[in-house]
Amino acid sequence: MSGWLLFICCGLLLTACTSKKNADLLVYNATIYTVDSSFSTADAMVIKDGKIVAVGKKSKLEKEYQSKNNLNAEGKYIYPGFIDAHAHFVGYAKGLGAVDLVNTTSWNAVLARFSDFKTDGDTTSWIIGRGWDQNDWPVKEFPTNEELNKRYPNRPVYLSRIDGHAALANNKALELAGVKAGDTISGGIYQVKNGRLTGLLIDNAMDKVAAKIPDPSLTAMKTLVLQAQKNCFGVGLTGIHDCGLDYETVEKIAALQQCGELKMRLYILLSDAKKNYEYLAKKGIIKTDRLNVRGFKLYADGALGSRGACLLHDYADKPGWKGFLLSNPAHFDSMAALIKKNNWQMCTHAIGDSGNRTLLKIYAKYLDGKNDRRWRIEHAQVISPEDFHLFGDNSIVPSVQPTHATSDMYWAGDRLGKERLKGAYAYQQLLKENGWIPLGTDFPVEDISPLKTFYAAVVRKDAKGFPANGFQVENALTREQALRGMTIWAARAAFEEKEKGSLEPGKFADFVILDGDLMTEPEAGVLTAKVLKTYIGGERVF
């Protein structure tokens, strides 16, 4: 009898073992922020074929699943892979091959970064730099190109401002582009003083010169893109909305993804150009696990820092100047009609209150009330009090970048004045219109780190703790709101909330492990938290 009992018990045990479902990875001993609808937490999750199949308690999951591999998170904190809802991934990659001018403290400091470049010999290759910001200098005036002309009389130089809405070119670069004193362009400025070009180019005036800069070779560009990907994985990014690329670049990205070298999930907005509209109309919406192309990026106006943002009333620090639109309103109207007809997504850069009002009214004309088209206003930076309702009335999505607030807060009041500043960087007020708000960085304009996005959104201070009480803290986001903005709401802004953005069964196993708890960490601890591991589709990429 005892023998039969032993046989039966062994049989039952064998049946129990074989009835377990197979899995590729069991992650356990963690605090997992699922970012599901109830913002629940768990201590374990199971992954198979790149997707999450179960989330819950380790003891229960072990009874149901038999995993090939186990990952002990050692009590650390797991979040959905961070998604940057507004960035320039390819632009950032190209910038890795340029001279870094970020955080330069004066024009002389900018010039010092070029000490390695020869003044003679090479007269064909361009010297490219990016990242200067005159607002960070003791003398907050735009630089001129005299010194560049002396140092590099025969070699073209092009230095773009931090926001990408202004640049300084030397005479050789202007000559190659055929730019002359007295030239004019709609939506831009070729600055002239005493009858000569200063080299300063604002907004559309940049295009003619930038078009002369040769693209990196395919080999060089591939190296830069893969380095950019590595850097992004290192800060926990698993998805990026790249705002404004031509279709030729999209096809190169697709090729890199297809061969398995580019693993980053990219939502790409095509640039506002006839060839791109024709391409998507012929090609149709592009959707794979790693690439999604279904929308367009337009530009209403320039940037506040370079006074190209279009305001309803004069700049407080430049009477008689309101900035400008980069295209005629009729252009935005016609593109909105085309985009709606093709069921694409319209995403428009709008900084100033006039730029925002112009686009909000055009959007409202075509959206005509509540809808699920998810047309976006990128930045939504300065909004007139009477215009906020247009977001909610027409389900227009404000896509914002919190680090812009903490970068601009030192001088934004000078540009706007005290009263108008109240409607700027108003993230909580914008959030209330639709109940959700995607967050990004706009890198390389800002740092690529999503932890800085979280900190700026919640704390509204700089890294030194300034200002002591925070910048317009009535518009700070809660920690939960900020995390949602970097994950599920960013996914929703790309029509991808059913496949990513939260750690739930059926979704991609994109997640990041941090050594700190973003929900409870003291303010300063958010910036010092470290990304320990990053996974895409259950594969460790960092």
C-alpha cells in the first residue's frame, strides 16, 4: 500500500511540474511599479517571447510558471521603460560628432572649445558646434562672427544655439550658401549691423546655410546612431518620439532596426515637407514592433530664448517686437485638412501665446470637439488664460518638456513679464484639460535623462535646489502624474498604450531597474538615482 501511495504522489508531483507554463524569465525580489490603471505594485513578473505574461507575487508565479532564467532584482525598483515623448534622436546622434558648446559661460568660452581646429590647411570640411546659449553669459547678447572670420577665413563654421532656433555662421559659410546683406526670408532673420551680416541666423534663416553642410557618411552616421542608442539605454529610455525627420532618414533607421542593430523603439514624426506627405500617402502608416510612422511635425514659431516665439503682445524686454510665425496661417490650415483626410497625426511646435492660439484655433476647426485623433501641440509653452479650454474642448494633447521650465525660469520673466509668465510652463493646468499629459526632454536641447524630466516636473527646481520654494509650484505634477507622463501617457500620445507604457500582461517587456524609489525618494535623491539595468523585449540592453 505504501508503495502505491509513493507512486501516486510521484505521479501527482510530475503532473504538477509538467502542468507549469514555460517562460523565458522570472524577475523577482523587486518593487515593480506597473503603472496600470490603479497604479498597483508587485514583487515579480514573468516574461516570454519578449512580452509580459504575468505580474504578481513570486510565490504564486513560481507555482504557475517554469522559467529558463531568473533575475533577482535584489530589492530594487522596476518601472516601465521610460519613453521620451518629444526628442530629436537622430539630431542628437549627429551632435555627438559636433563640438559640444553646452554650458559654455561666455563667447570666449565658446571660442576656446575650438582650440584643436587648424586655422589653415583644411578649407573644405565644416566646423560644426551646437549648444551655446547667450542667456547663460554675463553679457546676454547674441554673438557676432568677427572672431570666427579671423580664425577661419577659408573654412566654413556653423554653430547652432541650444534650442536649434538660431545659429552663428562665419562669412565663409554664408558665402557658400549665397547669403548676402539685405536678404530677407519669411519666418526668419539674417541679422545685419552697419550694413554687414553678423552671421546670426534666426529660425528659417538657418535653412539655407544648414543645407550646405554635408551629411556624415553612412558608416559614420551608423556609428553615431548606435552610440546615441547606447547613451539613451544608459538613462533608461526604451522608446523615443523623434520629432521631424525626412522619409529618407526613416528608411535608413528601418534598415538598422531590421538587421537588429538598432533596438530602440521609435515613434517618428515626419517633417513638414511635400516629399514626406507624398511618401506617407503612398506608403501608408508604417507600424512594426520598433517603428511607428503616422504623423507630421510642423513649426508654428521659434523659441523664447532667441525671441522667435510669436507673442500676442510685445516682448517685455524688447518693446516693438512680438516674434513671428514661421509659416503663413493658411499653410497650417491646408496641412491640417490634408492630415485629417489621411487620418494622420498633426503635431505642431508652438511656444508663444500667439503661436499657440493660431494653431489651437486651426486644430479646433478640423477636430470640431471631442475626438481620438490625438493631435498634439508640442511644447504648449506660453498659453493665454482664455485659450486653455481649447485643449480640453477638442481633445488636443499638450506635449510638454518639464526641463524647459527649469532651464528658462532664470530669464523667462524678463521676456514675458510677471502676468504673462503665469500662463507659461503650466503643466498641471494643461493636465486638467484632458486628464493626461505626455512628457519629454526635447534633447539635445535639454539633457537626455528622464530622471531630470521627473525632477523638473515634480520639484520645479534646478540641481542646486533653486529656487528654494520651487518655480511656479502650483503647476508642478505629482510623482504619479510625472511617472505616467514618461511611460503610459507617452505611449498613448503615439497610439501605443496597448503595447507599452505599463508592465501588464500582453505588453512588451520593456523595463528599467533603478536603485531608488522615485515615489518616495527625497527631492535630491531623484537626481542621484542610478539606472542599473535596462531591458527591451525582455533583452538586457544596458
